[in-house]
Amino acid sequence: MLYARLGKGEDLAMPHTTGDTPDGTPDGTQDTPPAQDLISGGHLVAKALKAEGVDRVYTLCGGHIIDIYDGCVDEGIEVVDVRHEQVAAHAADGYARITGKPGCAVVTAGPGTTDAVTGVANAFRAESPMLLIGGQGALGQHKMGSLQDLPHVDMMTPITKFAATVPDTARAADMVSMAFRECYHGAPGPSFLEIPRDVLDAKVPRERARVPRAGGYRASTRSAGDPEAVERLADLLVHARKPAILLGGQVWTTRGTDAAVELVRTLNIPAYMNGAGRGTLPPGDPHHFQLSRRYAFSHADVIVIVGTPFDFRMGYGRRLSPTATVVQIDLDYRTVGKNRDIGLGIVGDAGLVLRAVTEAASGRTGDGAVRRKEWLEELRAAERAALDKRLPQLRSDASPIHPYRLVSEINDFLTEDSVYIGDGGDIVTFSGQVVQPKSPGHWMDPGPLGTLGVGIPFVLAAKQARPDKEVVALFGDGAFSLTGWDFETLVRYDLPFVGIVGNNSSMNQIRYGQAAKYGKDRERVGNTLGDVPYDKFARILGGHGEEVRDPADIGPALRRARESGKPSLINVWIDPDAYAPGTMNQTMYK
């Protein structure tokens, strides 16, 4: 044995310390190489996150990713642990929407990454910038069948703006910065990186690794659009008799609220808002319209669509007057003119473009703005007629409670500091016609993917990002069931919010379509839920819970939830046979 040939106590790893060294240097004077300054892949990832301004990551733990946690602790990045990876991804999406900074979720390999797919897909359709980091088996075990090994990059490529594997530890921070750059190419969206475990855990000399400097690795992508096109749009609006504008989610994404408000007030244009664009104008503003959109888009001569694709929400563009001049402004060239011909398209940052249009119209707004007074009065009359038609249901004392009464009470409850979150099908369709956020950036819904289950993760992100804000969330009972266990996460992190479950024990949006298509005797196939007391669920997990069956009790229950200082759920039993107009028209499928 080798050990038997060594002197007693001598070790193979010990340097010579007596006698002449092999190169002839005097006894005891051999130089030992200085210890190298090494850094692991997980610590490089954390440094890159810090450079981007990420101050928290959402995660569910796994052995493939724990070195990232260690790096985050050293960099002062909060690690927020949840109960399901879908929640982590949705929270990263929500955090990006609230803060304007990219969100980040970190999940383990295999099922950890597949659980997060829905959250990434939702961010992709909603144009939300976030980075999902997924674990992977060791690169040295590639194709050997390592634990939780799956082709993550192949799976994520269709639903991200960038998806790649980190091939070398020294490249870890560099590739994180690359992923963030791609999040902002065109319209924002998610990126994905998988990091093999041996790549993440290995250490390399710091001088080998490129660590991005904050503010030094990506440029602004903001563009004010083609100046000639801006001039044309200014001219169109100055001379239009009946213009209308739709302010979509990109108005908030680009933080273009002030520019949008200045345009509509300067040029006296009625404005409609959807998605994250809701709240751009406060309720009661003379240019704020909500219920007359279809009338306006059928009678307008110039229609400006800002930051909203011609997707199902817009009837693929078919709901716009065929004789109107349609103008589309969007961050993504591929969206402009898709599904419908347009009179003018402008690719650029919504805020910069709208400000440039206002400036281009400066000094020429007088006559047109005055002429449009009658047009605004015409639309206001259409608004009043729609409201009068709905008023009996908004004030209904019926039991079970009519959904319109519930969402009307919620709308009255909101303050200027209330962030409203909608998570559901039919009940959120009701709320979209009634609930009016009072400030910009105070409306959150899943977006065009129509994902159920975003509510609790969005509450988590919104309350952590803006602890000064009140968060009010309306859930369908089916939607809450998907991610509701993370209500405990809100309790654990002491994040109070006012939650309302519109409980009809059904997936009612689907139920209506089945009844209409197959008959009443088959309306209950695959869409009926149990009568779950969600108020008790909240109390079991340490929150505040109440049950409401009388519409007169809704307002007081909301106020008690606010005063409780806890995460709360008010379980409101609503009429299962009341359907939103959008559900009855099945507009989402047309």
C-alpha cells in the first residue's frame, strides 16, 4: 500500500518543509501559490440579479438551485418561498407589472420547471418582463437520466423571448444579463435560463467571469416612432369630427400615463381603457368613458388603438367601424396591422409617441376640440343609458346575491390607494364593466391568456412591492382553488389584503356555454364545484374570514376585513344563474 511507504504522519498533500526542495531552493523557503479568489455560479447569478435591480426572487426550493440562494443572501436579495412553482412565476410577473422592473423566479429542475410553465406563458401573452431560472441535472450527466432531467429549453422556447442553457460557470452572470436584455427587445416578455447543477455549484477565478455592471450592459429601447407618422396622426386627430382612443396595457408598461392624459385633454378625445391601462384617467374625468365603447367604435371616424393587439378582446379588429381611419401604436412591429388593415401604424413607446403627437398638434387644436363637444355629449348619453339599464342589478337586494351588486359594492369600497386584482372567469367579466380603479397601475388581471390562479401570487407581489398600498382581490371560487394554498404564504409574510370570493360553486363561464350548446340537461358536466366555505379556510390558515349571504352585509364585511390587518377572505354566495353579458355572448370565442 502507498500509505506503508510514507513516513509516519506524512501526507501526500503536504508540501516539503525540510531539506532541499527538488528545484534546489534552501530548506523551508519554497514559495506556495497564493490562494485564488474563487466564486461559484450561484453567486455570479446573484451578482447579475443585483446589477439588474432585482431585490427579491420567488422560489420553491430544490437541490439543483440552492447555491443561488446562498448568493442572494450575500447580495441582500430577499428569497421568498412559496408552495407551488406556478405561484412563484405568477408573482415574478406581477412584481414586474407593479414595479416596472423585471421579476425573477427560481425553480428546480423537471417538475419544478414544468410547474412554472403556466406562469411564464401568462407573462408572455401579457408582455411582462421576467426571468425564470430553472435547475438542471449536472452537465457531466447529460443524457444519462439524471434526477429531474427534462429538455427545459425546448419546452420554454415557444413561450419566451429567450431560452438557453448556461454552459460554463464563468458565463453565468453574463448569460443572466443577456436574458434581461432580451426581455426588453420589442414588447417586453419573459426569458428562461437553465443552469446545470455542476455548472452552478462550481467555482471559478473571479477574473475569468464577466460580471455585468449595473447600467452598463443594456441600452434603452424607447422610441418615439417615425416622425412623419407622428405628424400624420396629429393631423388626423386635429381634423377628426368623432375620434376615440383606446389606452391599453402598454400605456402603463411604458409609464406613459401623463402623456396619454395630456393628449386626450388637449385634443378633447374620449378615452377608453383596458387591461393595465385602466386607471389612466380617474373615474369622473370628462374624458373617461367605459360603457359606450362599442357605440363609439361603431360611430367614430378616427380610432387610435394604443398598446393593444387585435386579438379576441377586440374581436380581431372586426368591432371597429369599417369606415373609420384606424391607427395602431405598439411596441412590437409584428402586432401592428395584424388581423386587420389599418390606416396608419406607429411602432414605439406609447408615452413618447403620444407626447410627440400632442406636441405636433400644438397650436392647431382649437376648432377641432370645440367641435368635439357634441361628440362627447353623445357618448355620455350612451353611457347613461347603459348604466340606467344595469342599475336595478347593481342595487339588487336579491339573495343569492347578484354578481353586479357584489362588484358595485367593491367599486364603492376602493380608494385611490387600492390596487384591484381580478382572478376568475364570469365574476371578473362582471367586474370589468363596473370596477374602476382610481389611479394608474392599480388594476391587475391575467391578461389575454385568461389564466386562472393569478390572484394570490399577484397579491403577494403587489403587497411586497408596494406595502403602502391596499390590495383588494376578487376571486372566482374556481380560480381561487388553483393557487389558494399560498394564502398561507401571505399569512407567513404578514401581508394583509382584502380578498373576496364570488362563490357560485361553478365554473360558470363554461357552464353557460355548455347549456347553450348542449341543453340544460347537460349544463353541469365537468364544471360543478363543491360548496366550499372559503371564510373558514382563511381562518384555519391564520387569516380573517367572513361569510356573506345578504347583500346589505357586503360593505360592512369589506370594512371589517380592511380593519383586521390580516390576509382576508370574504366568502360571498352569489347567484349561480346570473351570467355576465360577455359570457352570454360568448365573446371570448368569437
